[in-house]
Amino acid sequence: MKENMMGPERESFDATFAHEASPPLRILVVDDDDDIRRLNAEMLLRSGYEVDAAEDGDAAWDALSTDGYDLVITDNNMPKVTGVELLQKLRAARMNLPVIMATGSVPQPAVNQAPWLQPTALLVKPYTVDELLRTVQQVLRANAGAGETAPTQRAAAARG
């Protein structure tokens, strides 16, 4: 059937098929600053990612417990559950999810005492949109190159 299509119909079919073959990667953005959270989410959406947002680590943990993500971008200094505490929960639950810590203060003492809490990448505020997107691409590419199955793919495989 595909061979009989020409022009715009063929392009539309190809685009639809390609989209279905590889769904957009899912990213959870966690920041208690509304402006930063919205800006990061909007830039990632415009770049073709599927994005959810959480206002603190507690809300992020709820989202992570119910949905599959390919990447978490989190601030550290947040109410209820900090970025480091969120990392602790992820690692304790054996979630091998890449984490970008985007923060104004690097949590060196906590990371030095427990190296397994080292985020996959670090962005120090203020950072540019280009730095954010470049870091996201590098982390996702490295994670895919490591041969790990993305959480969204694992969840789909487990269902059926």
C-alpha cells in the first residue's frame, strides 16, 4: 500500500509511521520555581519531548511511581523532598533513570559521602536554553548508547 502513495500523502504516512515507531522520549521536570519549571518544560516540548512537570520532589516521586520516564531534570533546593532526597529514593527503588541536577547550589557534601547519589549531569543556574537542550541530548544519547532499556519501553514490555 505504501508504494502506491505519492507526494504529500506519502510524506504524511512516513511521518506518522516514524512517530509511531519511536515515541517521543518522556522527561520529568522538577523545580519549585514556577518560571524555571515552565520555561524548561516549554523548551523541551518545543524540542519534541513529552514533558511532565512537578513543583517539588514529593510530587515528582508520585509521578515517577505511576508513569515511566526516560529522564528527570531536578532542582536540589526544594520543599518537602530535595533533589538529593529524590535521587536517594530513585536509587533505593533501583530505578536506573538518568538524572540531570539543575541547581543553584551543588550538593557536594551529600554526593561525596554517597557517590551513588551522583547525578548523571549537572547544570548550574543560571544556565541557557542551549545548555539545557545540549545536556539533555548528551545524557539521553549516552543512556541509549549504554544499552539500557528506557523506562517507558520497559513498562510497555512488561504490559504486553
